[in-house]
Amino acid sequence: MNKENNFNPEIIVDSPGRINFIGGHTDYNNGFVLPAAIDKKIKFEFKKNGTTNICNVQSKNYNKFLVVDLAKIKPSTEGWENYILGVLQQLLDRSDRVRGFDCIISSELPIGSGLSSSAALECGLAYGINQLFDLRLSKLEIAQLSRDAEQEYVGTKCGIMDQYASVFGEENMVLFLDCLSLEYQLIPMQLTDYRVLIINTNVEHNLSTSHYNKRSEECEEGVEVIREKYNSVSSLRGVTLSMLEEVKEFMLPIVYQRCLYIIQENERVQKAAEYLKNNNLKSFGELLYQCHKGLRYQYEISCNELDFLVDFSKEKDFVLGSRMMGGGFGGCTINIIQKDFVETYIKEISQAYEDEFNIKLDAFQVAPSKGTNHQLLTIQENR
Ligand code: ADP
Ligand code: MG
């Protein structure tokens, strides 16, 4: 690859991270979610390199290079490479137009913290190659192939939400997405005197992938039990509370709790969408607290650090809602907070958190923003 200062990209792609206001772990259960793309992103610089097969990808964040021969793609033992390789494989499965390219990746997203740097990485790469070689894939195909890449090459049994939000996000809009039909509504978010504050625990208890997959299996186990009575059911989406109660005695208590959480959470997301449409941020925020309670006690994927941050906020009237976000066992909380209190609150909670855990947190505001997009550079700009 050319030295950095000689790198004249043909295309620059911005691929955002995402937040999810509510709908924790409902996506891989075919449920409802309420995400938005955010104003923090991964930037990709792309150019064709004239070869048929050789792709050079640099991650500036990791200061690492990956050289891929398109004729010989296989999974790697190096974690981040599998996101790249997985996407390339999916693209090759769908098109014969992909050729060699160079790509530089630089990210302003915290990695592994629940803001979905992984989906931003997959979707930005897929989007850029789609543009560069005119593969004519739709936005939906880009989201789906990115999800497939993460499932097959990384091994996460993830749903479609992260990729969907990263690709389809719009400025000041929240997506109310049905992960079963993939239909979505864009709901305007009028934050007025409020802001969305992300607080990163800066802990990762390293259980995420295994527990993530375990939860997915527990939900599937619940569906299997329910199917014995209701054989048309194929996911928890088709299950009501009364159906679950009918079969409660035939399932492990833990499986019952997981299913109960998902069914209740789907109801909360639908309510939250209504509150958002009516601009009732107070009731909307209350649902975030309820969601956290469910994730903590029923779905059991929280941790002390996340619980501390959410509990701390409960005493503050100027915080309307707070919950853990993402895979669990660390990462970030999402908070809706009155704008005049943001700075003092960050100071206060940072100090309290450090006193408790001897760890420094990070806190920053985000805003619902545009999904993956690109700029074509003109010849003049290139030179
Ligand atoms: P999240 O999506 O919440 O950030 P994940 O564990 O799903 O957390 O994805 C994080 C992984 O994505 C990283 O471990 C790394 O493999 C990959 N990744 C994300 N951003 C980058 C980047 N800028 N460079 C290289 N790899 C990245
Ligand atoms: Mg991820």
C-alpha cells in the first residue's frame, strides 16, 4: 500500500455506530428495537489498486495491516481480521465484480463498548466496496450481508439491529424496527432540553460472546418447549405472556425468566415508540429504567459497574432514564439527561464511580444521525 500521505482515496465512507434506546436483546428474538445511528463513526478511505485479487486493509486504531487474496479467503485467528474477511466472503458470494483495493480505516468509536463498532466496520466496508466496484447491492443487502459476516466469520449469533441502524439511520430520527418483518418507521426525536449521554464503564468482563450466544440458546430452548403446545411458533415474537404461563412448568426456571424478559421487553419497546411519537420523554425514560431492571434480574447480563451507574442516576430528577446498552457485562449506559446538568453530572458520577471501582469512566453526548454514507472525491481533490 502507498505511504499514508500519498494515499489518494477515490471514495470516503463514514459508517456510524449506533445507540439503542430500548429493546435489549430482542433483535435476535425477532422482536422490536428502537435504535439510532450516531454522530460517531468509522471513516474508510478506499481506492482500487489495479489488481484482480489483492486487498490491503489498514486499521489505524490497531496500527495493523491485513493483506487478503480474494482467491483464498478463510477465517483468521486474529479477531478483527474476521470482520473484514467475513464481509469480503459475503460480497464474493453475491457478486463477481469485486477486485483488489486499498483501504484505510480510522475510528472514533470506542471498541467493544456497545456502540457497535463491529457493525460500523462491516457495513462501512461493504458499503464502500459496493460503491467502488458498482456491485449494485441495496442498503438492505448491505445490512444483511454484514450481519451474515459477523455470524459466520466472527461467530456471534447477532441479530440485524446493529447493521440496520448503522445503514438506515437518519439525522434526528429513531428507527422503530420490527426485526421479524424488517419493516421500520422513522420517528423524529425532539430532545429539546434533553440530551443523550453515553457513559462508558470502561470494563469488559470478557464474557460477552459466550453469554450472548448462551442467551440466544436459552431463548431457543424456551421456543422449543412452547412449540410442543403451539407448533406454529418459530420465535419468541409469536409468544404471549399467557402462552408462556401455560408452559411454565415444563421449562427450566432460568429459561422461563429469559423468555419472560423478552416478551415484556417487546411490549416496552412498542410503548416507548408511542411515547416518543407523543414527545413524552418522561414516560419514555421510565421504560429505560424498567428495561435495565429486566436485563439485570431476568436476563442477567448486567454487572456491578453498569448497575452502579444506573442506580446513581435514579436519584437525579434531571435524568429521565438510564439503562445498560449492548451485549452486556460491561460497556456503556445510555442516559436521557436535562442539558443544563450534563457537565456537573459527568463530574459527579465520574468521581463516585472512581471512588467505588478505582476505574475512570468516559462520558460523551451523542445525537441521532445519518447512516452510512459516502463522498466521491473529484480529480482535483485527489491530486
Ligand atoms: P462493539 O460492536 O460493541 O464495539 P464488538 O465486540 O461487537 O463490540 O466488536 C468489536 C470488535 O470489532 C473489535 O474487537 C474488533 O475486532 C472490531 N473492530 C471495531 N473497530 C475496529 C477498528 N477501528 N479497527 C479494527 N477492528 C475493529
Ligand atoms: Mg458489536
